[in-house]
Amino acid sequence: MKEINIIDFGLMGKQISALFYLLGYEIGVYNKSKLNIYEFEKQIKLLQRKIDFSNFNAGKINIYQHIEDLKNSLTIESLNEDLNLKKEIMQILRDNNIVFSNSSSLSMDDLNCDFIHFFNTIYIKLIELCGSNLERFTPLKDLKKLGFHIICS
């Protein structure tokens, strides 16, 4: 099973997690506070109404209370736009993970990583990729199968 980590389970984190869950990925989710699984299930149902996932089997979700417990795999950070918090998390993740930020207001220079920006709401199927190592974002093929439009900048 393909794996991906999602850091933070806020508005975008839930949407991104649900998307990859429905694409058949094993999702590792880290969030500081307790997760509301009901909200995640609502997001899954909404996406299933908006996007055809019939060619994919649902994945699996694992919830971690300690960021160090996440598997070493592709990671999308979707934290609030707090530069210091993002830098702190990036420092922990960078050693063993390929990290992309979903930030919409900070720059690549601020965080020293590539960006994948999923637009809100996620079912509008628009993604902006920014960076020099974009080929490392391996789920692009699956996203394109769903009809996502990818803008590289």
C-alpha cells in the first residue's frame, strides 16, 4: 500500500487526508490535539459525492500522537500559517521524510522545502506545485487519474 503522512488535521488536513484515503493510501496523521474522526468521515462522504473514486480502493488511516512515530514517507504539512511552528516541525521531519508544505502564504525560502498547494475546497481539483524536486511527489499520477489540474510554478 502507498503511504503518505499528513501533519495537522485542520480544514485542509482533513480534506487532504480524506482524498488520499479514498485513493487507497495508508495515511499517517499527526495532530497535537485529539482528532474528531466524525469530521474525517464527513469529509470522506463529501468527496465521494463530488469525485468518482470507483477505480480506487479505500486505504487506511493511522493516528499518531507523537510526530516521531510517523513512518518515514512522503509528508504533507498543513499546519496553520505560523512560520515558527512550521520550521519547528520541518526540523523534526526533514531527516527521514520527503516533505511538502501546503502553505498558501509563506514562501519556499521561508520553509526551505517544496510546496504542494491544494486549493480549498479540495474537490475543485486544482493543485499548485512549486519547487525544484517536484518529481518526488509521487502521488501526482493518481491525482491526474481523478482529473486534478496541476500547475507547476
